[in-house]
Amino acid sequence: MTDHTDHASTVAGPAADPHAARERLWDAVREGDEYAASKAVFAALDAGADPEAVLLDVIAPVQRKVGTEWAADRITVAQEHAATAINERIIAALAHRVRGRARPVAGADRVTVACVDGEWHALPARLLAEVLALRGWQVDFLGAQVPVPHLIAHLHRTGPCAVALSSSISTRLPTAHAAITACQAAGTPVLAGGAAFGSDGRYARLLGADAWAPDARAAADRLSGEALTLPGPRTAHHPVDDLPHLADQEYTMVSRTAPRLVGETMAGLEERFPAMRGYTERQRLHTAEDVAHIVDFLSTALYVDDEELFTGFMTWTAQILTARGVPAHSLHPALDLLAGQLKDFPRATRLLEGARRALGTVSAPAPDPTGHGKPE
């Protein structure tokens, strides 16, 4: 395998201090000032900072802070979107500036970096793609939400040694499972990464990924080390072959009837709280979206058979509401109404009861390291 460890580095001066650069970049993106943001990043490069360190120790932490500040209601959704867009453009500008320092060498290994279908959060995958390019890889970055058939067609056409598959939102796990299985059936091992796969990689292992990494640096190190190999011939198979609990059909029933579950829950909430009938269209839409998110995470938790995934989402949602002045107990009626509709589903009942207990522990907002994500 090609040695990719000798990537670009320079002697850094005082102005390249990552903490100072992070502070300047954060101030810039918070104010929506793209010019100041680019100035902060390029000043660090001009002072001798390693481009990989700028990507992973300056831009990546600032992006995480963007999400944390949104969750704590200290910046708006619009500010979060603007900050993310600036960071994406800064990454592109940095890549064009430094790419000439580390062009792929003849015979360099090829890797595909892609987001799971339905996954819009492409920035973590983009960071990995740029780090790998700096280390001399030939990288095909396919971007956000890549449908499985198109991903497989690309693998057959290009023959990479591995696929780095990214997902930030846990509700994409069933789709990620299909992508992992299809890539392996096409003869390509899969490295999974992103918050959706769990802070410890538990869902990557559960869904059969060949490797997992907690962040872009670890993923690049893993790919640059021992080659990923498939343990043996693999063929496409059904999810129940990997996850026997799916035989009870609870996941299938909940996911397929999600619109009805949301509709009946909304109707039940109006009966319990007549004031809802006076909601504006916008208020009704937000309430319906919240209920839909609950059902989506419930069905995903049924897919992986993990109570912690659902209770984690519910407590995170309660913390978000608390930060916005909405009491956490406001979620209980929705859980009760869903429990009534799903009373004949033992695993769903257990998940709903666990979430109700967990809501009693909610007190303050916290960061979101578990892949629960935020509305687009």
C-alpha cells in the first residue's frame, strides 16, 4: 500500500497558534463575515501552520461550536446556516491554495468519500476528503446524500480500495446499513464515521462496517495504516440476516405507518390541549415536525434495538426546549399518545417508557455528541 504518512508540514510561527486562529474564525463566522473568516485561516497558513492542522484543529472545532451554540439558543438557525456555509467555502479556498503541495503521486491509492443517502451534513466528510488529499491519496468526494445505486455504480467504475461513509444523523442508520452491505457486495470495504454511528462506533459495528473512526484525523490514520480488507466473499442480503430482532416487524410497521402515527398524535394533542386549535400554521407545522422527529428516532431505535438511541434523542430534545423556555414535560403527552397507538408492540412500548423516565432527569441544555442532529 502506498505510504501516505509523509504529508505537508511547515515550521509554525506564533501567529499559527490554533487557539488564537479558532477564536478569530469563530468571531468571524458568528458575525457572518466571510472576509474576516478567510483572513483568519490564511493568516494561520501564512504563519506556517500545517494545512491539516488548520482543517482539523481550527475549522472543525469552530463548526462544532456552531452546533453547540445553536443548541443552547445563543445563535439562530439562520446564523448557524450562514456560519456553516462560510466554513464550507473556507475549506474549498484552503484546498485550492494548498493542494499543489501534496498532489497525488502516480499509483496512489484511491478512496471514495461519500455521505449516506438523506444525509445533508457534508462538512465532516469534506474535511476527511481534504485531509486524505493532503496526504497524497486520490480522492473521489461525492458529497451529500448519495443514493446507494449511484454509489455502487461509482465503485464499479473507479475501483477504490475503500469507501469512507459518513452520516451525522442517527435516523439515517437503516440507509447506512443498506449502503454498507451493497459496498461490501461490490467488493469494497467500508470505513464508517460520523456522529450517527455512535460516539463509540457501536452502530458501525452492529451494521457490519469493516472499520470505524471517531473523527477525520483518526479516519485518515486508519486508512493510511493497515489496508482495509473484506474477511471473505460477501453478497447482498437482507437486514434481518444481520439484525435478527427485525423479524418481529416492529420497525417495519412503525416506519411504514409514520404519517398515520404523527397525524393521530397531533389529533390527540388537540383534544388534550384545545389551545392548539388556535395555533398559527407555523406553530402547527413546528409541532408536527417535532412529533415526526420523535417517530423517526423511535423507528431507528427499533431498527438497531437500542433504547439509549431513543432516550438520548428525547433528553437532547428536552434540553433544546428547556433552553428556549419550553418545559421538558411538554413532551410527555406525545409519548403517551404514541404509547397508546403502539400498545401491542413490546419493544416500542419499552422504548417509550424508557424515554419517559429519562425526561425526568433533564435540567439544562448540553452539546449533541450522539448524532441527534438539528432541523434543516
